[in-house]
Amino acid sequence: MTGHSEGLAWLGRGLEGYCLTLAEGIPAEELAVRLGAPEGAQVLDAETIATIDRAAPPESGSVPDIGRIGDAGNGWSFVLLPCTAYWESGRTGPESTFGHHPSHGIRTLGAVFTGMDPARIELMQDGQFVWGFFDGGFDGPSPDLLNNALTDLGHTLPHAPSYELVYEALGNLLGVGGLPRTAIENNTLPGMFCEPRELPRHEYADAPAGPYEPCGQCGGEMVLSHVAKAVGSYVLYCDRCKALGGYRVERLVRTAERTVPNPKWANLETLGHDHCRRQGRHH
């Protein structure tokens, strides 16, 4: 397996657009299934992935997303997907084909970077949000999680750390060996189709108008930030301490549910490659 000498810090300066999930205690293939790959899905070698990329129509999203998989050292695995995967339905939460958040029973570290907005980093434990970092601010129930690890790297609090420092501190705190930078940048890692064959189509009630339960940190008023009907949630924030973890994600009430075929799997049939046809039919 590829080495991990690059650590995680290079993510803050050297990779354009990604949705990265690292998981502790499970193999990368299982993590891929938790992120939408069909149960028993085949692992594709780098050459096969390159063939699929060349054969696929130029339109964005024409075939299921391929997640590059690998070992991150010290019992951690990872799946690297396009940044758009973060917002697509059927990957996380009760809506997923896995039926749980990918961190169910384990610990996961996720990061999404669009190439335009600052990266969003989230640490999850058994489906619960533990800690997050976005645009210089920490949030979640444990906003001080990285303080000592950042101090050990020479960072002076309360100044906002760089993303490089945050990634390095996370790697040290969690015991992540690191990512194989050369293999990632050269597209030589194996991968798996990480989209479910059936996509959820749920309908939700509107977010309640309030008033809401007060902020858990200062007791201040919580107001509605935004509603994400695609993932069935709404976000509340406390204006007084929003930079210190004054956010809360609540679930919308589901009013109807159904599934529809994922058209990207059907598109594999049109590529004319035996492997793609087998993978498209494999269950």
C-alpha cells in the first residue's frame, strides 16, 4: 500500500475540489458502501477508471461518481470523491442506502472543498457532529478540540489558524498516518462507483416558524439560517456566539418518501465496454 509521509497538511494548499471522507476502523471498501456504493460493488483499478473516463460522454455527471479509495494509516481508510458528492442525495443520513450516517458506530473525518468557498471540515462520531472548522471559525459541541494540538504546532490562539495547520493538527490528534499525495495527484489509486442505484425522493414539511429552543452555550435566541430540503434539515444559529459553535442542525418532518432509479447507472450501458456493462448489472 502507498506510503503516508505527506500527512494531511498538503490538502490545505495542494488539491483542487474534493469531498474527502476518512474513517477509523473499517476498510475503504466498506466506507465506499456507506457513501453510496452498492453492496458488493467491484473495485476498479486505475487503468479501468481511465478507460471509463475516456469513454464517458463529456457532460458532467453522466456516470456514477467514482470514489478513489485507499489506506490513510494507523487504522484509517479514505474515499475521495468530487466535491459535488457532498450535496447529492442518497449518501448520508437515514436517506442513504446504508441507512445510517457513514460514521455509524465509528469515527469519521470529512472535508469538502469546492475550489471557490473555504473548505468545510467535520468530525463525526456515531452519527453525531463533534467538531467543525469553516472560514477561520470552530463550531460543534467541542469547539476547543484542537487547541492543544494547534499549540503544539506553534499556533497562537485565539487567532484563526491556516487550513494547513488545521489539517496537520487533526492528523496528529486523530492518529491519521496521512494520504498518498502522489497517487492521488497522479490518479493511480483504485476506486469504486459510489452512488446508489436507487435515489431517495422525499418530501418534507416546512421548517417551524419558531420560537426555537435557546442557544445551548449562552441561552440566547436562535434564528433560522437556512433549510436544506434535499437532506431534510434546517440550521439554526445564535448571532451572539455563532463563531464559537452556536449552530444547531434540526431535522425536518418527512411527509412522503419514495425512490427512483439513478439514471447514471443506466448510462453505463451506453459506453460499449464489457466491464462497464457488468458493473452496471452487478448487485
